[in-house]
Amino acid sequence: MVWIPSIEYIEVLFKDQIKNAHLINRQGLISTLDKVEWGIPFQGSPNIWDRVTILYKEIVENHYFSDGNKRIGSLIAYVFLVKNKFSFNPPKGTIFTMTMKLAQNQLSFEEIKKWFKKNSVRKI
């Protein structure tokens, strides 16, 4: 069974990490979590790489929070992988680089998915 964060989990994590900002698009975040659970319509059942990519990409791009979208998107993607028994160890500096490229619409869904897959290892 795949662990998927609840909106409450993300809100607590967000408040702990980014003090002076708040959730401004709760419904958008709920929609993203539904996509993580069920997949993108007409695309088939999502695998773990689809799910983490949806979560990361949509939080970074859609600005659900008044501040800290890139930080919380990166953090929740990491937590998602760890909770689903993967270690995520990209080369130093690439989380920042990938997140900035994503925020500037320079990465496709498939490029992000490939990056997560390449830099993750299933824990036994």
C-alpha cells in the first residue's frame, strides 16, 4: 500500500518549516492529493514515480502556499519517497537546480520522473 500524505500532514509540515506563510489554495492541494492517489485522468494507474512527480511538480508550480512552495514541494517529495521505503540521494545541489528549473517551467513531467527514479533506491 502506498503512503500518501493527507492535507493535514502537509499543513503541519509546512507550519513547522515555513513559519510566516499560510495555505492559500486548499482545494488545489486537495486536487493534487487526489491525483497522487488516483492518477491523472485518462493516463492509467499511477506508479510510485508518477505519484512523487505529480506531488512535487504541482506543489512547486501551482503555488498553494503564500510562500515556500519550492521548499515544501521538495520536502514533501522526499518524505513521500522515504515513507514509501525509498532512499532518495541525488547529487549535491541537484534538488535546488531541479526545483528552480521546474519553477521556471523548464522540465517536463517525464524528465522529473526520470530524475526521481534514477536517484532513488528501494529500501529492503
